[in-house]
Amino acid sequence: MAATKREDESVREVGSDLLRLVVAYARQETVDPLRDLLRFVVWGLAGAVMTCVGGFLLSLASVRALQTELAGPLGGNLTWVPYCGGIAVALAFAGFSVTRILKDPK
């Protein structure tokens, strides 16, 4: 009788060890990489939002600077010219961003 009780306990210990091992392996191979991926995506989205806001403010600042500095020569029918300057700054910013995205890391 005593031998079977010891065997039952050792089988239970092996089973619980196996269950803990499987759970730890599943966490290591699924949960941890997903958590790392989520962290990467969150920081990427935060950076993208900040870059968009910065680009918008930069183009808005360029429009306002052109309106302020060239108010006399660009009066009347030429009030649209500063907006073209703002669009040019925005396109330059977007072009720079695209070159950084497509740059080969090597």
C-alpha cells in the first residue's frame, strides 16, 4: 500500500511540474512576444502622431510667417501665395519622412 501512495504522489508531482512547464513555455512563446509587439506598436503610433502634429505645426508656422513678412507685396490678389508655401513645406516634410522610411538600414 505504501508503495502505491508514493507512486501516486510522484505521479502528481510530475504532472504538476509538467503543467507548470507547459504554462511557462506557452507564456514565453506567446504572451511575452505579443506584449513586446504591443509595446513596439504603441511607441510607433505615438511617434507617428507626434510627427504628424509637428509637421502640421511647421507648415502652419510657415504660412503665418509668410503672411506676416510679405503682407505688403502679397496683398490683394496674391493672398494665396503663403498657402502654397505652407503646402511646399508640408510636401518637403513628407518627402523627408518617406526617404527615412525607405532608407536601407545597412
